[in-house]
Amino acid sequence: MIDCLIVGAGPAGSVMAKEMASRGFETLVVEKRQEIGAPKRCAEGITLRGLKYIGIDIHPLGISGRIKGAMLYAPSGKKVVMEGDEMEGYVLERKVFEKDLAAKAIKAGARYMVKTQAIGMERENGAWKVRVRGMDGEMEIKTRLVVGADGVESKVGKWAGLKTVNRITDYHSGIQFEMAGVNADEKYIHLFFGRDVAPLGYAWIFPKAFSANVGLGILEKAAKMKAYDYLKKFIEEHEEFFKNAQPIEINGGGVPVAHFTRMVADGVMLVGDAAQLVNPIHGGGIARAMHSSVMAAEVAEKALKKGELSEDILIEYERKWDEEYGEKTRKLMKLRAFLEKLEDKDFETLADILEGEDIYSLTQAKMTFFLKKLITKPSLLSLAKKYLMD
Ligand SMILES: Cc1cc2nc3c(=O)[nH]c(=O)nc-3n(C[C@H](O)[C@H](O)[C@H](O)COP(=O)(O)OP(=O)(O)OC[C@H]3O[C@@H](n4cnc5c(N)ncnc54)[C@H](O)[C@@H]3O)c2cc1C
């Protein structure tokens, strides 16, 4: 019988492992992939602010690009630049970043089994018996606590009896090439909007040391073709960036842009994408995934020490999360509903009127500036109505 079995060694799983092992709990991580961190399903962007807030240090080898802001492009190509301390960040090398997180957990005392998949679990005498399949065949692991850090396709929540499947409209489909030879200002991430660019999503270029992540996320229901075809079209239509560029990797995945599931059950906690904790506006989830694990570990420590791992005790984690992120996430969901109503001409209006700092406020769900701007920019009125009407 171990204290804590963590399913998945992404950012959420390895931060949880380090937090638990460093508190002296017997901690095991199972990861179905043969290599931690690869293949990535991510554009690898993260803000310094997010990292500092949760107190995570990144090994220099895990950093592939340093960013001082974002350039946002309306469908016509009109550009708005966002800069400032809040916008500074990194483009990571996730293969290295995730291995570094795992190494830190191992140093703290956690054990890891790679190429080992959790395939089911059942409750027995107040503990969980988790079946795993790995290089040496199948085995059962008895544990007091199971942490589902198994990403967007999480099974742990489902096995624990939680409702984990969301409306299809709350998932975005992401597709991405890592490309060499891209000609884009490497101090910025570049974001492109428009119904024909990426329906109800956006396209991006995230520059790295000698390549760039070039991808897009769309809402399939609003799309006329597959995400892959939008990406090919985007690359064809932007010779200024991609004239001499070639793909060196292709990857993709789903982004759960609405948080809906319960995060705990008896002896079970869900962290990161498994609990759909990404930012519902831009789909970034690495920082939130790691932060959820920091919070979950504080509650798990108390519960394990008391020997009481019922849902009623573990629910404190869900409350903590809601206190910190609940209100902001609800506002961002409302903002997302508004952005989904915008047509291409509305993006042009916004690009004409808003400055970088206004857009930053928007992404932080601070809408008051928008209403104040109405006094001087009456052309915002129709957009304000779209925002207020729900
Ligand atoms: C195209 C795309 C671009 C993105 N870009 C960004 C970005 O730029 N910045 C950002 O912050 N976020 C981005 N995200 C989101 C980000 O990738 C996730 O929010 C983040 O990876 C969540 O971390 P996690 O540890 O919860 O899950 P994951 O990173 O998905 O890790 C889950 C792990 O669990 C393992 N696993 C799953 N099932 C099992 C099982 N049964 N047994 C054992 N192991 C299992 C998986 O193999 C995986 O290693 C992007 C997502 C996509 C799809």
C-alpha cells in the first residue's frame, strides 16, 4: 500500500509528485508514454508572472525562447502590440521542461514508471486498487490516494464515477507544426484572429531558439474544414513569415476550454487538464495545471495525516481552487461567449480602437475600461451591446 499514485507525468503530475514526495509520502507516478514530455501537444508559451506566482523555477535548458510581448493581428493584417512586465514570458522546450520537473520530483523521493499505463481502478476497503500495464506486463497497485493528472483525455475521473465528458463546444481542436526557417520577430508571440483564419479560435506563431511553433485552435462546430486545412491555408497565405519555412514536427490535441467537472471523489483528486483547468480565453494550461497540484498537495497532506480521504475532506481543494480562480474563470467564460459573437469587421474595430494594455485587461476579465472607452469611441457601442446581451 502506497500513499499516493499519480497517473500522468505532465506538468501537473510531476509538480504533484514533487510536492507529495517532499512531504515524506510514498509517491509513485505512472506515465503511459515512453518518454516524458514527448511528443508535445502544446505551443509551449508561459508567462514569467504565472511561474513566479506559483514559485516554479525552470532549468535554463527548458527555455527555448524569451518573449517580451504579443503581436495581435486582425483579419486585415492590422497589428496591435502588447508589451510590459505582465507580458514577458518563455517559449519552453517541453521535452526538457517536463523531464526537469520529473527529475526534481525524483530528487524529492518520488518513484516513476514510464511506458506504464493505468487501465482501470476499483475501490477496496477504503483504498484504491489501480491496474497498470507496463514493460513487465500487468500489475495492481494499492494506494490511499489516486491523483488523476492524465490530461484532457482523463480516465481517472470517469473511473471514480465523476462526470468528465463536456459539451463538444467546450473543446477546441489544436493542430501545430514546429517549423524551421520562419521569419517572425522572435521577441514576440504572434496571434492571428478571424473567422477564416481560425473559427472561434486563433492562429499563432511562437518563436523558439531555431524554429517556431505554428498552429491554430478552432471550434470544430463553427468550422468549414478541418483544423489541418486551416493551418495549411494560414501558412500559404503568409509568405512574409513562411516563404522558406519547413515543418520539422507535427502535433495536435484537444483543449478543454470550460471547467465543469468535480475535482475530487473518495480517495481521488484531479489536477490540470484532467479537471479542465485551462484559461478559457487563450487555452493556456501549463501554469494552472502546476498551480492546481500545489493546491491539491496541501489538502492531500492534511487528509493523509488524518487518515481521512473522503470526498468531504478532499473537497477543500476544490474550494481553494474556486476561491482563487472561480470568479475570474466565470468572467472569462462570459468574455469568451462575447468573442464568439464577433465577426471579422468587429475585430477590425477593436484593432483600431484598443491598445495593447486594453487587450491585456480584456484577457484578465477586467471589462470596466471597455465601458469607459465608450464615451470617446461610440463605435464600440454595438460591441458593448453584444457583450452585455447574453
Ligand atoms: C495545440 C495546443 C497548444 C497549447 N499551447 C499551450 C501554451 O502555449 N501554453 C500553455 O500554457 N498551455 C498550452 N496548451 C495546454 C497545455 O498543453 C495543457 O494545459 C498542459 O499540458 C496540461 O498539463 P497536464 O499535466 O494537466 O496534462 P498533460 O500535459 O496532457 O499530461 C498528461 C499526462 O498523462 C499521461 N497519461 C494520460 N493517460 C494516462 C494513463 N491512463 N496512464 C498513464 N499516463 C497517462 C499522458 O501521456 C501525459 O503525459 C496547449 C494545448 C494544445 C493542445
